[in-house]
Amino acid sequence: MGMEDKVFLLSSDELKWFTDADMTIYAKPTESCQANDNLLKEYISYKDIYNTENYYWWLRDSYSSNANEANFVLSDSEEGEIDTASVGISSLGIRPAICVDLSKLK
């Protein structure tokens, strides 16, 4: 049976896919995101304070001891790649992963 196409957020364990593919886990907001005035203000403030172009993005797994917190990828930390925050924070980005069943292509 073939795989189904799907779009999802990565888990903390799946971040290894980036290193396996020689890709960075760090990401800048897209042009579309930066076109949103409220998000752009948040990003510019963050960029100025922390001197980085990269920004946080959510993962799908939750923090084990608190159901209202989820893991996210830090922007450029030397202390670690993942941290945890309340899922009520709307300014963190997402970086969706996409699986496509190529066997269906003709």
C-alpha cells in the first residue's frame, strides 16, 4: 500500500531529517508573513534585539508535563535547538512538512 500525500508540522525527532538532507533547521519568515504589519513589527523587534534574521517556528509535539505548551525551534541558539512555549503565542511561525506519494505521478 502506498503512502498518502500529507502536510504536517514536524516533531522534535523528525528534525533529524534536516541534518540528514544537509539542510539548516533555522528559517527566516516568508515574504508573505513579513507583509503582515503586525507580524512584521514583531519580527523587526525580535531581529533588532537578538541580531538574527532567523525566527522561531513551531513543532507538533507538546511538552510532556504541560498540555498547553508545545516545542518550537529556536532561531540561532548555541544552547540548543528546541525550547517550549505556550501554544497561545501567535507570533511564532510554522514550517510545514510535505510528503508526496511520487508513485502516483505519471
